[in-house]
Amino acid sequence: MRFVKVAILSVSCLALGCSLFSKSNKGSPGENPPVMYATGPNTGGSGGIGGGGNSGADASVTSADAPLADSGDAAGSGARADGGPDTAGGPDGSKKQADADLHTGAQRWTSFGYHTFSACTWFSTSDGFCTEAPALVSATPPLVNVNVFKTSDGGKTWSLVNAIPTEATTTEASINVYFLSSSDMWFISGFVGAGQSGSIGHSIDGGQNWLSLTSTVNAALGTTPGDAGVSSVPIWQLASAGGMTWLLPQGGTLLASQNGGTIWKKIVPPADFAAASNRSLIATQSNLLLRFLRTDNSMGLYRWNGSTFVAVAGVFPTSSAGDQSGTWWRTSPNVDGILFVDRGPLPAWASPFWVYATTDGGMTFQQLLGGNAATSNNVVGLSDGLAFSSFGAITSYVAGIFSDASASRYLEIHRTVDAGKTWSTVHSEPYQGANAYISLAVDQMGAVHAMHTSTDSLGANISYDAQYVLP
């Protein structure tokens, strides 16, 4: 799937499975690449859908919501709430690709060899950057570095770019690297321990040299903000949108810079932001949104209008669990869709999934998967997804664990080009367990990348070890 610049609305070649998207002309060519983040469940951070990375500014869980049980299928069946066809086969109803029928999709992966990465960002089908997990390289004083690797052949071979001096003093810190272009890179770290702290650095030469902006940011903040609402990582988040770099430290403060971090300006957040938890910056191609959980576990969702954050115009769907603490999301700064997944009442991985999307910055929301509807009764666990507009409808990918009529499980990617009325399977392979999942990212050329990931037993530590570009 490839995207090219057009002067009108995005167009999807439905018959061929390809899509064309208009590109934003704001800022530099590398202003809004997808970023996949390595963070744990319920983080609600920023990155692509989706967090994760790598993307986009999505730092919510990039693995499945939690390790899946060894038995039990997703429950639920019934007619579609939107009046669409009641297809008993679920989202894999029209399996047109060969690997969808034969479940041989595992043959498509390009292995990263001995490398296992904690986050990856792609700029084309061949060019990408990945980072290793933070490593403590000195005990006195404590010094944590993150190695950055680059590939120019789609992940077949990798070369070390440099080690980032993150200023973090423990590998338990939340450390994320943001690749805005092949030359413009940032890192941020945050840690809640004896005292809440964070650090930030910027490179304009492809990671060869790094400038610490921590003292500049602390001066802009005035004092280190406390935060009784911190319940997730990353503690600090960064996003790029509209020619501005945005920083969300812990506490009820937002900062923005128009000159690469030399000068930061405080931005007034919504009134209920300071007492909230699970705060997130969501950067899309045309919008910057702020998401957080209020004290009553309802979702706050606000859009930047150029001067202030205003509540989204659309009504966010009511949670199946009675609150929205279990809702996670995905986006990519290269497209305008945001996909929200309502996990339902715990245990989520034994329940159907409700999936919604907005492609207009929160003006409207549309249901793609209907929970108890037959279109989602074979979803055992969703790990990632993407959504965007095409032909006035919503095209979406979802990745995760699906089961068939015999309760066999498969690691799959499903796609809809008609806002969830019908689905096709574009990747399928037998699920081998061991907490293996798939993450999705869109590169700056518009190709959709599938990345093979795995987590530890708690679903917190994520490793990327293979990828391929979806057909």
C-alpha cells in the first residue's frame, strides 16, 4: 500500500487494495513520522497506532492488552448494530490473500537477525530506525544509554548510529526516542521514584550529537511539577504537529516550542486536566488532540484549534465497562485517523472488543467492530490497529489474535475498506503463544508496515524482531 500527494480527498483503490492519501505540507518533510513506543498496558501515552510506534505519538500499549489465556474463545454473537451483514465468519469473512487461507503469513517476515528492538520508526519501505532497550553503562554515577540502529534494506541488515546519553539514572525510567526525520531526533525520559524527574535531548544531525534541553525545560516549567495522578508511563511525552514541538511532562502543565526547543511556552490545558491520569498527546496529520482520564474514569478528549484546546465536537462512545479506563488508542502522524479500542469488562482478553474510529479530529466517531455483534466474535485479543479516511468511508487495519470455528488461534491482520461492514484477512499464521503479537505503522511514503513483536509475561517489555510491508 503506497500513498502519494494529491490535492483532493484521499482515495482508496478498493479493487486493488491500495490507497492514496494527501500529505500535509506543514513543517519539514519529517515533521510527523509514526513512532512505535515500548510501554506497558493502560499507558494511554502518545504514538502511532496504536503509542506505540511506532508509532505516531502513541505511547499506549503496543502489545496485546495482556497475555492471553490458554483456553476460551471471545464470546458473543448477534446482529450488527449498524445494520450491516451478519457474517458468521467475523472480520476474516472474505479471505482473498493466499496466506489468509493457508495461514502461511509467517513466511513473509524479514527477520532483524540477532537484534531485538524496543521501538521502530519507518520513513520508507527500506529506510528505518530502531532503538534497543535502555542499558546501564555506568554505575557511578548511574548512566543509562539507548543505542540507535539504522537500516536501508527493510531490516535485513542494521548499523549502529550512536548511543544516546539519556541522562536517566535507572533503566526503570520511561525512555522514548522520537524520530521526526532522518536528521531530527529527540529523546525524553521520566521516572517516578524518590522524586519525579525527567530529561529531554535533541539532535539535528541524525543522532551523532545530542544537546540536553533539560535545564531549559525545567526553567520553562518554573518548578518540577508534582503529579498525584501519575499511574502510567511514559511520564513525559513529546509530539510534533503544526510546525510545533509539544512536551507533556508529569503534572498539569503543557509546553510547546516553535524553534526546536530553544524557547518553550506554557500552554493552558483544560480545567480538569491537572487532576487527571493517563494523559496523552495524540498527533495526526492535521490535528493534535489531548486525551486523559478524569477522576470519574470518563475520557477527556480535546483538540488544539491553534490557540487553545477545545472539546471534540463528537460524542465519544460509552464504554462497555461503565468507565473508559480500559480504552486504548492508536494513530499515525502520517494519516488523520485515530482508532480507539474498548477492552470491555475485565478480563478483556476473554471478551469481545468494541472498536471505534474518528478520521476528522473528533468531529464524528464510527463503530468498526461491534463487541457482541457477529463481526467481532472471533477476536480473542487485539494488539494494534490503524484507521484513516478513504472515499468518504473509514479504512482500518486491526492486528491481534483471532480464532476460527474449531477454536484454533491465529496471529492475523484484518482490513476493512467500508467502515467495518465487511473485513478481509491480509495476514494469517498459526499463533504459537509466547506473547507474540503484531504492531502496525505507516511510513512517510504511505506504506503500511507490519512488525512482529513479543512481550514479557506481564506484557510490559516489548521487543520488535521482524517486519514486512503489507501488500
